[in-house]
Amino acid sequence: MDFSIKTFDSKNTPAQLKTGCIVVGVFENKKLSGTALAIDRKGDLSAAVKSGDISGKAGSSLLLRSTDGIGAERVLLLGLGKEESISGKDFSTAAQAAARVLATLGSPDAVLALPFDNVKERTLPWAIQCMVIAAREQAYRFDETKSKKDPAPTGVRKIAIAVDAAGGNAAKAAAAQAVAIANGMDLTKDLGNLAPNICTPTYLANTAKKLAKQFGLGVEVLDRKQLQALNMGSFLSVTNGSDEPPKFIVLKHMGGKAKDAPTVLVGKGITFDSGGISLKPGGGMDEMKYDMSGAGSVLGTFRAIAEMKLKLNVIGVIPACENMPSGRATKPGDIVTSMSGQTIEVLNTDAEGRLILCDALTYVERYKPDAVVDIATLTGACITALGHHNSGLFTRHDDAHDALADALLAAGKASGDTAWRMPIEDSYQEQLKSNFADMANIGGPPGGSITAACFLERFTRKYTWAHLDIAGTAWKSGAAKGATGRPVPLLTTFLVDRAQSAAGK
Ligand code: BES
Ligand code: MN
Ligand code: ZN
């Protein structure tokens, strides 16, 4: 799919424009948007609106074919909601509706002439990003493992976005950034959707190596021997029952100044979570192939920032392994020693995410990071707490951490990939008490996503840290089963913002 930016002038008006389809807006009050009025030469558009064939509500649409006197072969009227102020939500609903219609149109190209710079509390770049990502989401297919491929996508392949000449450069930059994010999301989705016998720790490592080669990133993959030498007893205890070798992946995008402390992303890379000896129930267990979605989102975010040539130092770290039962598997009651020296009583082998992350979080101390964000499908309890709309965001509660949390929340809001902040407090820490080790790996049913975050917190005291629990947001179940590509938009936007404030310093 190809995106470009178009500007109109007196010699090149919306009415003259030659295109398979021009997309223009109509409001709930039955009024036409500016460009819609400009191409309503013979009154076809107003007549269509008057007829009641389109309500103007956000997401409504009507395709007109024979519109006399203009260059476009078709006009797609797109409902935008309230004229006084187009809300961000309405605009994104409309963008998704437009993407759906364009995907099945008999035209290879279309021009979107919508009020991109007139969305309440949102900027032109935001509206463009919203449109581009909606179109790319619509175009996404996963048929790598089907012998009969899905039919090749038809419909519009070339989308031009029309803006005022003044906004041309900002629009171009926004479209390029949105395409990079969409490319990152596609990679994250592909990795998540791949079967767990294909997307193994080794496959993730090879994907990182490929990315590094393609974009000139630094890459390092540590194997079991090296992990043993580092004393990663907690990580290694999770991989005991599996025949797949564990991998510890490090990716480096050093786009900032050499002396600038890096921002570090740590992604949970459990390529299949059976629960181990604390075996999960059989129903829906296939979905635990998505338990590497944190890792997938780190790789997708690197794909995006590398394409953007982001001026920021970013290091990605992925502990990757399977969680399987076997005669060699870790048992409930086993005590393991983490890289930090803290001992852990494994009371439930299904609470394995924290066991691999804690060693990765200790490992990244060596980078003297500016901030560390870990991303993990960590707890079912997070789905109970927040459902499928928000990722859970956890940090300590002091000024530095409040600032990091606010930056992540803002990036979520700006990208439509939202998170919700949850508490970390000593009273929850007490639930992790063990009679036999420094801590237990579970804190009982109450506040399960919080005690999981509290566990991680104990390994992050040397730097500023945030934890994103994406158990509810990384994939969809049921008939629409598939990875969402979240939280790549949040993470990428967060890093873009960070690069901007670093440049301003
Ligand atoms: N990967 C799961 C969390 C999960 C479950 C994510 C369902 C998405 C959907 C994690 O490893 C896990 O099993 N967590 C346990 C923790 C419990 C044993 C304390 C859980 O949430 O049940
Ligand atoms: Mn588990
Ligand atoms: Zn898991």
C-alpha cells in the first residue's frame, strides 16, 4: 500500500482532480465539509445527503458513482459526526469506515480530502497517522501457514492524502512515521500469529539478527552457556522443561549522541506458556503462543524506530524460552537464585514471566539506562482489572517515576493505544513473603497484576523503570483471533517524544 501527500491550488482543484475516488466529509447536521462543497458542482452530493441515504454520523458512508462535472470517477461521502467539533474518537471511527470501504473498491487509487487539521484537541499529524494505520490494519493478512493463500488484496492500493499547502511538510513526515509504525505493527502481529512450533526462541533471535542486518542495528544473542555464566538462575529455571534452547537477545539502535544514556525496552519472550508443572487447563491453551507478545512488540518497535532513523539511543532486551512440563522441569517448591542474588521460591511454575524478566531487568543495569520499560503478557489478573482496552502501567510512585508514567500515558493517548496506571505499594509487596526464600513468585489471587509488578519492582531499584502488562491488549480471541500489534504505537510514540525532548535539551 502506497501513501502520498497532495496539496490543492487554483490550478489543481478538488473538482478537477483525476482519481478513482475522492473521499469527502459530511456531518450529522447534513452539512457538507469544505471540499465536499467544492466538488458539489451539480448538487449531487447535497441531494444524496438530503435523501437521507447517509446520516453523517461518524462511520457512516455512501458511495456515489455518477457525479457529473468533476474529475473523480467516484465520490465517497464519509460521516464525520458533529460539525462544530470533530472528536478524535469520531475521526478514528470514520477513518476505519473509510479504510473498510476503500479495501473493496474497484479502484486502485483514492484521494482523501478530509478536514485532517480540524479534529478537536488533535493535530494534523495525528489525523494522518490515524488514517494510515486504519488503512494498513485493513490490509493486514496472515496466511503464511495456509496452503491456499487468501485472495490477493483488491481495492485501493494508492492513497493520497490532501492537505493545505501550509501543512504539506508536516503531513509528509507524519505519513512516513505512520507507515513506519504500521510496518512495526505488522512484524509484531506476524510474530504473535505464527505457530509456536515455528516462532521459537531461535526464530525470535533470527528475526532480531535479520532486523539488525537490514537496518544496521547492533545485535547479540546469548545462549544457555553464557546465561549460566551470568548466573541467570531464575530465567534458566523456566527453560528446564523445554527441548527448545533459550535465547537472550540484545538489539541496539544507537541513533542518539554517544554519551547519552539509553532507553531500554525489555520484552517477555515466552514462545509457548503451557504453565509448566502447574499446567494450564487445555481450553484455549493455543493462545499461549501469544505469550511472546512483549518480545514481539520490542522487535516491532525497533523496526519502526530504525525505519524512522530515530535520533535516540534505544536498547532492546528479550529473554526468550518456552515454559513446558517434563521430568526436568522446575517444580512447585523449587528455590532458584536470580542473577541479582535474591532467592525465589517457585510456588507456581505458571508465574514464569516474572522469573525470566527479573534476570533481564538485572542484566540491563550494565547500560546505566535513562529509563527501562518492560512489556509483558504477564497476568490474567490484568485482563480482569482492565479488560481489553487499556494495557496496565506500573511504576513506583515518586517524581521521576510519575514523569515516566505520564510520558507513557500521553504516548498511549496520542497513538490511540492507551494504558491505565495501577499502584505499586508496600502493602502488596507483603503478599510475596516466602517462608523459605527471599520471596515467592506468586502473591495469591488478590491484586494479581499488582503483586506481579511488585515482584519485578524488586529487581529495578538501580534505575527509573515502568512495567506494561499487555495480557489484555496484545491479541484478540474468538472468531477475530489474532495479534493486535499493540503496544507498538504507544512505545514508538513514547520514543519519538523522548527523542524530541532530547533534541530540545
Ligand atoms: N502468560 C500468562 C498470563 C496470561 C494469561 C496472559 C492469560 C494472557 C492471558 C502468565 O504467565 C501466567 O500464567 N500468569 C498466571 C499467574 C498466576 C499463576 C499467579 C495467571 O495470570 O494466571
Ligand atoms: Mn504462565
Ligand atoms: Zn506467561
